[in-house]
Amino acid sequence: MNFAWRIYRRLAEAFPHEFKLAYGTEVTQLGQDVFQDIARRHGITGLIRLIADIAIRVPIEYLAEMRGDMRYALRALIKSPGFALVAIISMGLGIGLTTNVYSSKWAFLFRYLPGAANAPNLVMPDKPVSYYYVEQFREQKSLFSGVAAFQSGIPFNVTFQGGTSSKPERVYGQLVSPDYFSVLGVQPQRGRVLSAALDRAGDSPAIVISDRFWRNRLNSSPDAVGQILRLNGQIATIVGITPKDFNGALSIYSTELYVPNTVSAALAPELGDDLLHRRNAKEFMALMCLEPGVTIDSAEAALDAITRRLDAEDSSSPTRTDKGKRVTLLPAGTRVPIPRQLRPVLFGFFFALMGLVMTLACTNLANMLIARGANRRKELAIRLAVGASRFRLIRQMMAEGILLSMLGGVAGFVLAYGLSILNSRIVPPTGVPLENDFSLDWRAAVFAFGLALICGIGFSLAPALQATKTDVIPALKEGSTLRLPGYRRFGLRNLLMVSQVAGSLMLLLITGFLVIGIRKVSSTETKFDPNTMYLLSIDPVRDGYSPEKAQTFFEKLPDRLQTAGPVRSFALAGQAPFVLKDEDDAIQLTVDDSGAPSRIEQPVIEETVGSGYFDTLSESMLAGREFEESDQRIQTASQAVASKNASLPVVSSVVTPVATPAVLPVVMNETAARRLFGNENAIGKHVRDDNQSYEVVGVVRDLKSGMGIIQSVMYLPLTSRDFARPPAGGITILVRSDAGSDALSVVRNEIASIDPNLTIFNAQSLSDYLNSSRSAIRLATQTYGGIGVFGLVLAAVGLAGVTAYAVAQRRKEIAIRTALGATRAQVLRLVLREGGALVGVGTVLGFLGAMALAKMLSALTNIFVQALSVGTNNARLLVGAPLLLAAVGLLACYIPARRSAQIDPLRALREE
Amino acid sequence: MVMNEANAERFLPLKPQWFHIMLTLAGGEQHGYGIMQDVLSRTAGKVRLWPATLYGSIKRLIEAELIEESDERPAPELDDARRRYYRLTALGRDVLDGECERLQELVRAIQVNQAPSKQDQHVNQDDMVTE
């Protein structure tokens, strides 16, 4: 019982100060009066009930006081709308930008795949492998509970049975092994997923659709499961729908269909040439689920040994004697598999970026609260003198900071929402649409408001502590004109100011580096007006054509286009021009020079282009020649079995020997030529990859992708193989026309006259294509530019506020100096000296910080290296940015400082 | 008058603890312990106002200006110097009257609702007698 009474008394002392003052004695007294009675009547239950009553009431009273504090803070802020608006805007900008980075980048890179229960245990090799290797990996039951294979970014021309339009729609999906979903641990929301037992080769094709496909293209029909579609002209049945938000492994590509790789090549031309059984066809991404207890390191070591053995068994493999690691495993449970050593670097980068932005916003808030607190010094002194607890006053002052921060959180969330809409409109210059649905979800809201609360509490505490740390008597005597320590001491205010100036300059410089650098390296130079070139893509094979029919079509097309009125020149290609290809798709080329002491190897990106391609782009060759029609007729891939019935697609089930020529002619860009051959003439030189030898017949200048990355590119001639198995983006037709003519319609008509049922897609002018594919760059430069301006504005506002406050504090001192004969200029210099010193120190620190951060960023990724190296060498920026900040800072100090020179000494001295 | 009624109505329906406290004070000034004991006895032990809840409610009643601390003390022989006394304000009286009326209307409505079933019982009994 004594113990229970002690608890009761302790809880009674825990009430908020005001409640304790008013009712503390009564509560304790009443408790004492009824204690024995309750113990007697109700025993231990009653005592527990008594203690529970007071324990619950304590936080209720605190909450009630906080509510009162918030109402008071709201009234105070309504009376100072300017102050409130600036604080809300600065916090809103900081929280909005940070939430946007969190939801679009952080979550993208670090969050597990939604719907995949096995995501934490998934791994994949960093390079594609052949299906034969996947099957060998699958045998390692001690390492993996399951191994699946998939190919992503696969296009399908889909026709809906009974649909109003017979025109197929181009939809992108994945070709997956039947155990794909079980390896990922995905359960369907309707129907079933693919399974090895039910979906075998030769069975009627069953497919699984995504939630988005079901909602957007089938109107969420309850009868979707069981519905029949035509994929590339072949019948397939929908058997299941994946969970909402599930977008497959490696889900940077938009994925709406999951098709088993047991289907025929007629349905999926990618599987032609008996791809599944070709040992060297490294076309599949392997996805593995680690067995419990197996680490990624041990799995990697074991897999490396297995790969080495498999390579050694294949006498035709060129890499069988290679030394060094064969396999690197990446964690594959997130949207983008990231190498383990890169994870902490990326984590650190985003953390630093978000931290910098928030620190700026919060130090600005703290500075403004400090100035505001100083003005209330007399009021606080009176309240302390009449018995208010310091803790109570601190809580009340913090309520203002928290309220501003939470309102900033609301504004920030709205900003982040707007930015996410802008983000989702980016169309990157890749052939396959990317999954860029970055809509905000509840996690982003929790993040934004959690951040607002933490920052509000953290950055309003120090100003509240400072404001209430006051000697009551001097404060009552001198009131709010009490002089605070000057700039010579390391006061909190001065530290905050210096860090704000330094942080703002760092932000300004880094964003300036990026904006200028990106702009400079990302300009796409065409030697003609991009409005006079049109691009359109067709994919006859996926419209149901046989390879022979497709070949015939592409042979007929040039004749038709040549006679089309406004068409001046045209060319075919396997991709749009100025496209950015993934570095991971690079192939390793070796210079074929048996006399050299050591062989030179370089990764190059492959592009396939037809005859007259460079001429159509008005690019003259730097050396040699470009492709001719004879290059286009080279036999390469396996021969297709011609179909008697032209409407039946070809089934390529027989592997015929590949009729490859000894050497294939190629054109290189100048970067590739320089990296492989140095200053030597590249024409006539030979290079080879794993399967093929090439002879360089021409060199062309670098055609910049516009994303600031210079790549080594090798151009291969477009051949019958490409017509038989078009790439994911189809075959692109480039058409140059006279200015002002509608060549696009003319070309459409010509194609329709050959076959009106062919699907034409991605039809646009080159100008429109470049604009939309540069939208990412534009958004990046606008965002970075905005961030830089944001830092500048914050610094200016903070400096102005602090100087205004300093002037107000030193009224008496200034009045005395003026009375003793100081001139206006001398008074102005006195006030500006303090602000100027803070700006000076902050500028130096900010400059050094910016250069260090730029070096760090360059070490992280290629994208930053080129932009930053251009930016950091830009003298105008290096000198201009600090000067700009200093000028803005001094101006921000000067305007309130002018008021100091207008102080009437008599009035100021009479004030008390 | 109308304004007072409007003011009083915004507090209705009253929270149960508030009602009991104000009902006790309707009989005259009282201190916290007295309020607690009065409520306990009036409800035959069914409603106990625990100390923290009691003073939390008193605090809110004072903020709402329904009760106030009384500066008058009872006779010395009845006075307990440790205690503070509370009484109803005019507004508090109006609010309590309003609440009592509301509760009475509720009781009337219940009685009306139950009345037909009692009439039915009488009718059935009459039928049985006739048969």
C-alpha cells in the first residue's frame, strides 16, 4: 500500500506546472482521504483503478495545455502574417523537395518490390546468362530455393477479342520462366500465376496480366480471368492478375504482361532460333531466391565456381580461360538492383542532399524564431517573475515553431505532389517506356509530416531555450532593448547565420555546377532543322508477318518512299537516333591484332542502322564510308522456314547452322575509334566480340544522346535478321522532308497502301522526340536551379531578419553614438560590419564545402563527372556565385540597417 | 434571456461527470471531497468520481464558466481550511436546468414508447376474462 501511495504522489507531481499550481494540493489531499477507503472496499483492484485514473489524466492535461499553446501560437502568427508566410514557405520548400527526393529516388532504390514476399532473399547476377546456365543454377538446391529467368521490355502487339478496334495496341511485358512468380513469392489478386506444372512447352499459351493492364485496358472487368487475347497474332488466355503495384523484377520498365517462355516463337519472336537451348545465348536475367542461412557472399563464391566449370566445358566459349570473377551477385529485391558497395554511397548521397536542404530551411526558421524571441524578452521576464515555469514558457514558444513547421509540412506535401506529377511526365530517350509512376503514397505523407514535426521540435528548442534564458531583473529594467552578445563571440545566432550562408552558397554552387554542366554536355547538335525529320516505327513480325513477308515489306518500302512527294531522304534503323543506351548493354570488343603484345578491350554500345542513315542525318563520314544496300543483304541469322500461308506466322523450331559471313562491316563513332585504335586510322581494322568478327569501314562523329554521357558506339548494318526479329522498339523509319510539308501523313499513306493493318507507332517529328526525351534534363536543370534560388532566397531572408533584429537591439547604443556625434555613415558601417563578417566567414566555408562536395559527387557516378567537371571549371560561376550571395546578403543587411541611421537619439534614449 | 438559452444549449448534452458535479453544487457550495461523497451516495455507489478525473472536470467547468471557486467559507465549525469550495454560476444553473429538462424529455419519450405494450397487456387480460 505504501508503494501504491508513493506511485500516486509521484504521478501527482508529474502534472503540468499550471495544473499542479491550481489543483495539485487538492488532488494529493483527496487521494489521501479516499485511499484507505478504496483499499478496504475494493482491494488491489481499487488501488490500481485509482493510480490508473491519475496516470491517464497526466498526459491528458499535457495535451490540453499543448492545445492551448497551439491556439495561442496560431493567434500570434495571425498577427504576424509576414513572418508566418516566410517561415511556412521556407519550411514548405525544404520539406517538399525532400519528400520528392524520398518518394521518387529513395523509395525507388531502396524499397522492396511490392507484392513479392521473397524480396529480401532475392539475388541476381549482374550480367545476363543463357537459359542453359539458369537450368544449371536451378540444380543447386543447397544454395537456392528457386531460380527463375526473365527478359524485360518485351513488346507485344495485343488485340482484344471482341474489341471495338481491330488495331493492335503495343503493350510491354516480360518473358518469364514458369517458376518466376514462385521464386518472387507473388500471389495473384485473381486467378492464378504461372507454374512449371501447368505451363509447359506445347500447352495452350497462358499469360498473367498486371493490375494496371486489367484496370486501364480491360476496365477492371470481373471476367478478365479466362479472357482470350491475341498476342502478335497468336491466341493466349489470361489466367491471372498480379497484385496492385507489382511491376515485376527489374521493374524500371513498364510491365503489363507476363508471358511464359514456353510459348512458341510465333507468339514471342525473341524466343526464335531455339533461344532456350542455345548455350551461348546470354539473353536472360537469372533471378534466385537464397535458401535460408545462405549468404549472398557464399552464394556468389559457389556460383562463380559453377560458372567457371560450365565455361570450361564449352570449348567454343571465348571466356573459358579468363581469369578474375565470373559472377557478381546483386541484391534483387528492389526495383533497381544496386551493387552492395554502392548502396551506402547512394544512401549517403541522398541523405546528404536531403539533409542540406532541410538544414537550410530549419536554420532559417531557427533564426527567425530567435529574433522573434528576443522581441518578447520583457513579456517573458514578467511571466517568469510572476511564477511561470521556464519549461512552460519553452513549450509555448516551441508550439509556434512546431505549428509553423507543420503548416510548412502541408505546403511541402502539396509541392511534392506537384513535383511528382511533373516527374511522371518525363519521357526518357529509351525505346521501351519506363515505369515512372512516382505518385505519393501514405509513406510519403508520414515522411513529410514526421520530418516537419522533428524539425519543428528540434529547431525551435534552441531559440526557445535562448529566449527564456534571461536574467529577470535586467530584462524588466531594460526590456527588449537588452543587448545580446555581439559577433565576436560564438553565439548560437551567429553560428546559425554562418551555417546558413555557407549552406546556401554550397547549394548555389553545386546546383550551378550541375545546371551549367548538364546544359553544356547535353546539347544535341543536328546539322539540319529537326522539324524537317520525322520518325515512325513499325513491327510487322509482331503484327503477324512471317520473317520472309517482313523482309519483302522492307524491300518494297524504299521504292515507295522514294517516290513520295515531300520525302527528300530516308533511312531505316533499329532504334531512334540520338538515343541513350544502357551501359549494361555494352558488348566487349577486342582489337583483332595478333601481332600486338597485349590485346585492347573496350565496351561499346551497338546500334543497327540501314543504308543512307548518316546521309539522312546530314552527317558526313570522318573517314571511310557508310553502309550501302549490299551490306544490308548480308545473311546472318538462322534461316526461317517459309510459311505457305502468309497469314500464319513462322514457327522456327529447327536450328539451322548460322550462315554468318566471315567479317561484318561496321561503322564506329570517333570515341570508339579513339579508344580502340588511338590515333591510328581505324579504316580496315578488325575487331571481334564473342561470336563475330568485324571490319571498320567508316568513322562518324559522336552523335550525342543529350544526356551528357559520351558513349563508344559501333554501328552494325540492318539486315534480314533484324527484319525477322525486330528489336523492342520496332524498326524505325527516319524521313527527311521539305520544310513545312506533312511528310508524316504521306509516309503513313504509303505504308497503308502496302498493308492498311500494319500498326504504326511512335510517329513524331525529331524535334518533338528530342523535346520529350530532354524533358528529364529540363526538369533536372529546373529543379536544381530552383533549389539554388531557394538557398539564395533563404539566406537573404535570414540575413535581413537577423540584421533587423540587431538594429532593434542596439537602438540605445546607436542613439548614444549619434548623440555623441557619430555620422549616419559611421552608424551604417557599425551595423553592417557584423552582418558583413558573418557573410564573409560563411562565404569562405561555403566555397570550400562546395568544392569538396563536388569532388565527392564526381567519385560517385559517371553522370555527375562530366557535368561537374565542366561546371567546376566555369570561372564565371566560381567567382560569380559567391559574389552574388555576398551581394544579396549585404543588400539584405543594408535595408534594415538603413533604419538604424534614422533613429532619433532623443526618442530612443527616452524609451524605457 | 434568449442569449442565455443559446449560450446554455451549446453545452448540451452534458458529460456525465459534469452533470453529477453540477447537480451536487445545485444544492449549495461544496468542496471536492464533498462532491465525490455526494455523488457516491446519490448513485448508491454506482458512480465514483476518481480524484484526478474530478479535478480535471472541475478545471474544465471553471474554464467554461459553469462553476466558480467560492470565496465564502462556511461556519468555522463546519469549515475545512484545506479545502476549496466551488459553486454554480448563473450560466451553470441554466445549463443544468437545460440538461435536466433534456433528461426528463428522454424519460417521457421512453414512457410513451413503453405505454402501448402495457395497454396491450391490459387488452389481452380482458380478452382472457371474456373467454
